[in-house]
Amino acid sequence: MPMNRLLLFFTLSGFGYTQKYQPQFSTAGFYQTDKSVREAINFNVGWRFIKQDVTGAEKHDFDDSAWSVVNLLMAWNFCL
């Protein structure tokens, strides 16, 4: 019985110790930044996909018009 109490004591004291130092707020939106520094860019347009290895696809003038047009999030589903 004393061993069970000792185990319970250390378990509860350890839990209390770890919970004491948790921050009460997130710093993600806490500091304001200058609006001229931040820029939102839409990466969702202009993506194409084909499920095979294509030689020369890294070239700037490569014709990918036969490939499927996909959204950025949708491209992950094509890979499966």
C-alpha cells in the first residue's frame, strides 16, 4: 500500500509540474508587424501533373499542355 501511495504522489506531482509552465496565449498573433512587409502569394494556380517520368520536363520551353491541370492540394491525391 505505501508503494502505491508513493507512485501516486510522484505521478500527480510530475503532472502538476509540467502543467505549471504552459503558456496562456499563443505568440502567433501577439506581435503586430508592418503590413508593407507581408505579402500573400497564391501558389494554387498553374500546376500540372502527369504520373510518369518525363525526360526534359525541367526545361523552360517544355510543352506540358497534355498534362492534367490540378490545384495544389489536389496534386497530393493524384500521387496515391
